[in-house]
Amino acid sequence: MNEKWMSVTKRYEGLRLKPYTCPAGHLTIGYGHNLENGITADMAEYMLRRDIALAQMEVGAKLPWASQLDEVRQFVLIDMCFNMGLSKLLTFKKFLAALQQKNYDIAAQEMLNSRWAKQVARRAGELAEMMKKGVYND
């Protein structure tokens, strides 16, 4: 890829980090990427890796005790953060209290006794099972 081409195109397009409608009426993001054309699998993989890393960083910053959990339960917490966002996760006070105390059965019950669980159904059930048992569902 020619860096000059990149530089000139960036200057013409401008960087927009949130979706917008371009003059031709297409939903666009970044440096003129037409979202109506979709994204590649590589782009989706990159975004997922970045989003999970961000969720992990947010959980670590706000819930430092979470680093003492085993890998599976850390995953459950990070996946919930990825799915609903940190601010929503932090409203799960009883869940977080039970998790911090390593009372995994109560934590799993609290996960399932939420509007989130109704919204994501199967995912919540599987994550609650992982929370209880401390093993990944395959």
C-alpha cells in the first residue's frame, strides 16, 4: 500500500469515528468506509479483539478485585461488560457483591434475576452456568 495514497485519501475523506450519512446518502464511518457494503471478517475479528480488551481494561480499573477470580469467572464478568457496557454492569450490585465474596451460586442467581437475562436468554443461562461451575461451556 502506498502511504502517499493513504495520506491524500485521508485528507479528502476526513476521519469520522461515529457513523454518519455521506453526501451520497450512504451510512459511512472512518475514512469514508461505506457501512452498507459491510465489513470483512478480518475487520470484525479486529473489532472484537479490541472491544474485549477494552472491557477487560474497564473491569480491571473499576473492579480491581476481579483479577483474583479464576479465568472462567473473569471471562463471565468481562463478557457481561462487553455485552452491556460497564455502566450497566455496575448496576448489578447484588451480583457483584456475591461475586466479590466468591459466592458463585448467588452470583449466578443474580445474573438470571435480571432484565438483561431476559434480553439475552441463552447467553445469560450459559454464563450463569459457567459462573456456578467455573468451567467453560463448550
